[in-house]
Amino acid sequence: MSEPIPPIALPPAQNPQQEGEWLRHSLHNWLDQEFIPEPVNQQIAQRASQIYVRQRMEGENDLGALVIAIVTEMQAFDFRESFYSEFAIANAVSDLLLDSLGIDRCCGQ
């Protein structure tokens, strides 16, 4: 029987605004590089960053909970002008955060 993947906790936020700015910039770059640069990518990155910052300011450190919050709140975003969805955005945020922590995303390691 396989073992469940343990939860990943981010370090407590020291400067949520700075983290949010890093996330906004990193996500915008990822969005532009993944397909084609689109004006809506900036809006997507801004909204995801706002959700992340608010969650961090409220004391959320669990990566899974952050991903769920982004999926839930991004459902209200109009993705008609984008190749992406709320799930793609939440997964990209998770990957960017894992990369920033030096955690290998491959195979649950």
C-alpha cells in the first residue's frame, strides 16, 4: 500500500506583500511562457497573488489549503480570454512555491 504524501507547510509569512509581488511576477512570466503572452495573463497573475497574500496574512501556511483557496476564488474570474482555468493557475502557483522552497515536484518527492 502506498503512503500518503505528507502536507507541505510554508514558512510563516514575514512579508506577505513581498511574497505576493514575487508570486505575481513569477506567475505572469510562467503564463506568458507556457503558451503565448496575452494581456489577460497580467490580470490572472494579479488576482491569484491577491488571493495568496490575503490567505498568508490570515495565517495560512498549508500549501494544499492555499491551492484550494486559489481554485475556489479563481472560479469567479472570467477565463474566456485565456487558455487557462482556475485549476491550471492553482497548480502553477503550487509548482512555483515548491520550486522556491527547493522541493522536487516529481513523483511526490
